[in-house]
Amino acid sequence: MGYIHTFDGDSNIEKIVDKEWLVTNGIGGYASSTVCGLNSRRYHGILIAAKNPPTQRRVLASKVEEIVQKENMSLALASNQYPGIISPDGYKYLTRFEKNPFPQMTFESGSIKISKLIFMPHGYNTTIIEYQNLSDEALDLKLTPFFADRDYHSLLKKSDYFNFYYTQEKNILTIYPYYGADALYFGYSQGTFQEERLWYYNMEYAQEQYRGLDYQEDGYTLGYITCTLEPAEKCYLVFSTDEEILFEEPRELKKKELQRINTLYPKNISYPEKQEPSFKEFIRELYISADQFIVKRESTKSFSIIAGYHWFTDWGRDTMISLPGLCLVTGRRQEAKSIIETFLKYIDRGMLPNFFPDSGISPEYNTVDASLWLFITLYEYYQRFKELDFIQEVMPYLKQIIEHHIQGTRFNIHITEEGFLYAGDKDIQLTWMDAKVGDVVITPRYGCPVEINVLWYNALKIYAYFGSELGIQQNHFQEYATKFMANFKRYFFNKAGYLHDVVIPNEFIDDTFRPNQIYAVSLPFSVLNREEEQLVVEHVQEKLVTPYGLKTLASAHPLFVGKYGGNQWERDSAYHQGTVWTFLLGEYYLAYLKVHDNSAKSKREVESALKPLVDHFYQDACIQSIAEIFDGEEPHKSRGCIAQAWSVGNLLKLIVKNNLFQ
């Protein structure tokens, strides 16, 4: 069983709504809310459907309000934040939350006890809610679903545009929120439906307010379901864009999804029955968390990776960085190969797209490192599966990438006389530190960024390595690797014992202490000797390491921003100026283990250091996932996306490849 959160009537509402849950459907759709059901984001809802998987997400059903009655007792389970008041206040009756593997809430007051469980059948824009009577006597339920049909970035306001026309056939409603809208199907397993059309005004979303955005929304109900549940009896509500699934048995759909989830992790991981999760349980549930990011993309008829929930879709850089952890160490060869092959189809002028095109939209290539990360991903793919035939197939693509970078490609990407890779200009952000508000670039890194150049060197070495494995001489790029190594330390490694963040040879040096230098140690082909690697790791440990990731800027720097929040300008100004990023922690500990010769002692040290992140996985933000970022200052509160692909992927890669927590 999963980690169990228990609550009582005096529980602090702020602490409750800080905990969120997420269920996904493998095509970009999801359901999500806080553990008590109080929606605190515009992105929360019972059914957020991906109309063009995994994109074009729309909130179709935002929540269900429940009233449970027994004789003369009445209990409202729902919670809504209105201006100055929470109504109803069902959070006071939340006694238990667990995710095992589906989120399940238990509400209790007096002799009334009822549970609510949410799941999504894989591959369908469908959410099913299961209610079970845990009381000793029958309970009467009144279930009121809230409907919408809006882009998940927007908010719903009362409008005559919405009429929510519907037809009913037995226990299935076919709902058209506005003229010309796609149908939403709503079914209930038992009881009767009573029409009662109402608008609810000014529901407030605290997380949107914190982010400096519009935060009030109106909710709409068509009516309610009434039914009676005997002790231990269950009933179901089904929300779907797929009519045929309404005719399937919810219990069987739940069983099928449980069976699918049970295939995601190795069977040799034990799972003892106890409340506190063991570290082996943590690894098991990390496998399940990884699955939430792997989706099917309709436009390419292939697999892809969602960068983060709730608001990111699939991005080139994020995919290449997270794929080894999400797909390779988990043994998902089919998905990994599908993703890689799809990216190869979109190579243009030696570059991978920053995001995939949807219908009628051309791809954008505003990333310098996605193409270089492809080499790392393929190297790890080969190390995992030893599939030499596939490597032979991709070699022409890799050669094309290297040749275009040498010849020069878009965004002023070219090779300098020193053998370094140069990219961008003062107005273009091409690295992962890409925050820009209007015309203002927050972290200008044009020139020769350190991690881009370490990746470039690794690309050259990996290409040569593959040639050697294939028995093919690949010496025509060797001169570039040789020239690079002859000049790298001279321009990047400074007297203080760390690496400059960006250089323009003989013109400019940015010696700001940032985490990007850790790749000089963690990547497969090193550019430093062991003593220099140790110095870099020691400096990063001293200045940037936190329990949840690496700071993007040392605290002593005058531009350090310790708290991420506020409007877009304030958030983007902090994004790479001190904010902690978790995905970098995996790279740091790979480097740490390397310079300590992967000793048993160093592994135990890493395991101990990861315990706060394990606690975060179970107790903070998205339960059983890992957030995108954390504040740079203590207590390092989680921010950004509540579930981030490369946060989960890099941690999983670190743990599995190094047999941690075994």
C-alpha cells in the first residue's frame, strides 16, 4: 500500500491544499486537484482532455460536489474557495488520503464514512470516479458535477455562449457545452438525474493568484445525481469524450488499468505492507511516476514525452534529457526507439525541433542543445540495449548534425577557431536557461556556454565511438575534438578551480558560478582530469547543492533571487537566478560518485542526501512525483510544475544505474 496521509478536523487548510494528486491517460490528458478536492489552479479538474494528443487540452469537467446523508445527518464533502470564505468546508472531514496507485480520499463524520477514488483508463480521454460506502448503514448521495469546455490555460466565465444542451438515454447524458462543440459523455452507474441549472460565481484559485494571474472562475452545473449506497457498495461517475467507453463496466476498466500499472516495474522489488514507504517501495512508485510522462502523439503516430504537468507539452531538450531515466533504465525499448526515430524525422539543418508541430504549425528549432543531447541519449540507449543495427541506422543523421554545426546553421551556431561551439546573439535564448520577458533576456548566454561545449565534445566522441563499434573508421571529425581539447581548459578552467559559464574567445568571459559546469564531470567523455573534476564537484557542492537540486546561481551573487513567485516578470527573473532545479541533482550525484570511484561509502552518502527528496515525493506538491523547481532560499518550497519529467527521469537514472537503495 502507498504512503497514507491522515488528517483531522483541525487540519490546516493551507497544508492540505499544498498536497496535490495527478492521474494521466497516456495521451496527454489528466485529472488533478488537491488531496481534499479544493481546486487551487486553473489546471485542476476531473477531466482535462487532450483533443489532439498530447496537446489541445481542454477542461471539460472541473469537479463534483457531493452531499452524503444518513437519516438526519448531512455531510458536504466538497471545498471551494470563494472571496473570503471556503464553502462548503468538506476538507474538515477529510481523514485519509493515499495513492495506491490511484488517488483515494476518505471522508468521515460521526457514523458517516465514504471514500472517493479517481482513475483514467489508459489511452482514453476518460475519468472515472468511484464512491464506496464505508459506513455500517446505507447512505444517500447527491452528486453534482461541474461542467466546462475551455482551454486549460483560460478561465470560465458566465456567458450566453454556453448553453450546455444535452440529450439523455437511460443513465448517459450527451452534453454539448455550446453550439458546435464536441460532445462530452457523462454516465452514472445507478440512481437518477435531476436537472437543475446553476452558475456558481467567483471561485478562487490561490496558486493562480500567487503567480500573478487571473484567479477567479465561474462554475456551471446541469443538475445532480441521487442514489443510495448500501454498506460496502460502490457507484461510479464516468466523464468521457469517447462514447463507447460508457458501455463498459467501470470495475473492469479499473482492473485493466491496475494490471497495466503492475507491468511497469520489476517484479523483484518487494513491497511490504506497512504505512511508511521503504526505499524499495519508493523505487517501485518512481517507475509508476515515470509512466505518467510517456504519451502517444497523434500528429506523428509515435510516442513522446510530456515535459511537465500541468502546463507543459512535449519539448525537444526535455525529451532528450529525461528519456534515459523514463525509458532506458526502465527497459521501455519500444517507446524509446519510437521517440528517437520521430525526432530524427524532423532534423533540419542539423537541429532537432524544440517542440513538435501540430496540424498546420511548423516546428521551431530555437534550441542549441537538443541535437547534442540526442548523442547522449543514443549512447545510453546502446549501453542499455546493445542494439548495433539501430546505431547503424542513425549514423547518417548524426553525421548530418555534426556537419551542419561545423558548416554553420541557424541562430549563428558555428565552430570558432578554437574548436568551440558558438550559438545565438544578444536577443536569442538557445540554452536551457532561456527566460525572456518581452525583449528583455534575463540570462544572456550567447557565445560559447560551458555545457553546450561539453555536449559538443561528447557528440564528437560518441560519433567516433559508434564508428569503432561498427568497425568503421570515423576520423574525419577527429581534428575538431583534438582542437577542442587543446583549448578548452585554457579558456574555461579558471584559477579558482571552476569553469566559466560562458566565453567568447579573446573577447568576453562570464565567470558567474552556475551549475552548468557539472556536465564537464557527469557526461560520458570527460574534458578534465580527475583532480580538476574533484575541484568542480567540491565548488558546486559548496555553493549550489541543496537537498532538492542545484541552485542556478550562488547565494552570494548580487543578482541571486531566493524566492520564485509573483507575476511573469518576477517569476522569470528568478527562474535561473537562484531557483533550484531538481533535474540537475541527478547530474551532480553522478559526478560525485564518479570522483569518489563509485565507492560503497559514496553511495551511502548519496542515499542519505536524497532522503529529503524522497520525503518530497510522498508528502509535498504532487504526491508521488517530483516538482520542477524549488525556492533558492530555505525552506526551499516547491514551485513550478508539480510533476516534471526530467526531475523524475534523472533521479530514476541515478538510482537504478548505481543500484541505490538496494
